[in-house]
Amino acid sequence: MTPADRLHALLAASGLPHAVLDHAEAVSGRDAAAARGTPLGIGGKSLVLKIDRVGLAVLVVGSDRRVDGRALRKALGVQRYRFLAADELEALVGLSPGAVPPFGRPVVDATLFVGEDLLAREEIAFAAASRTRSIRMASADWRAVAQPTVVPSFTVADTPLSETPLSDTPLSDTPDADDRQPPGSEGGG
């Protein structure tokens, strides 16, 4: 079975309401929200990482948020992690960037983590193991089906660079090399 088959089987077996949305190809959370016609704030993007003492992990992050490396290390109690490159993602998960759904086992062979902040949202929309198909459902229902490990929030607002004045970006907050989210590491959310 493909990840898409496993995802759709899991959702069908749950009996929980969800909408399947077909749309134009989208790789980023912003692109997915625009293609779906949904608010950016309900998007849940999936970031796939290798984490010390955990192994392969999927982090679910709001499409309007980005990972704060220090907060992530603290939330997970680890020192080192790294985002998968696109070729690693395809080899280890069987999906391309922008297609990873916010699920761990049995959909994706990885541990699933979500920050408390995302669970406060009423709805979530996410890639359905495809860049052209998404799922939209109540966040509480997603949590019941996905069964993520809930950790303290590890994200900050993701303001596009064009909206961030340089004077507001202190040099001391430059992320470590491991904290940079490479293009292609996220699932469309």
C-alpha cells in the first residue's frame, strides 16, 4: 500500500467526518492554502526530520508558523536534529516535498509530534500524500485518528521576509545550521 492508500484507509476506518479537496499542485503551506481556498491559519504542514534518540519524525506545524530550533530542542529534550533533504524524503518516506501528511505510523513510518498551539485550532487542512489533494477536518478528529505525541509549542509566527523590516531581526537570533528549514522539507499544509 502507498502512503496515500494507508491514509485514506485510516480515515475511512475512523468514521470521522473529513472533506477531500482536489486542487492545483502545491508544495508550500502558503501555496496549498491558496490552491484549496482555505485560510492559511488552518493549514498543517509536515516537516520530516531525523532527531537524536528518536529517529525519523514528522513535526506538524501550522502553515502560518515556523520551527524555533531552541524551543524544539527543549520540547523534545534533544540536542541535535536535522531536516531531511528532498532525496532522503523520497527514499525514506516515499513522498515528495509538499505531499507529506501529518501522520506517523501506520501512514508514515515515523514518530509524530505536534505542539500544543496547533491543537487549539478548530480545523486542520493538510496534504493527503499528494501535492494535488488535501484533507480538511476538525483538529480534534485529526488528533483522535493521528494520535500524535503532544509537546510544548515549538513554533513562532512565520512572517514572509518581504514583510519583516531588517531592523527588527536581531543578529543574535540567527538560527543554528540545524534550525534552517530547507526548501522541500515541508509538506503542503
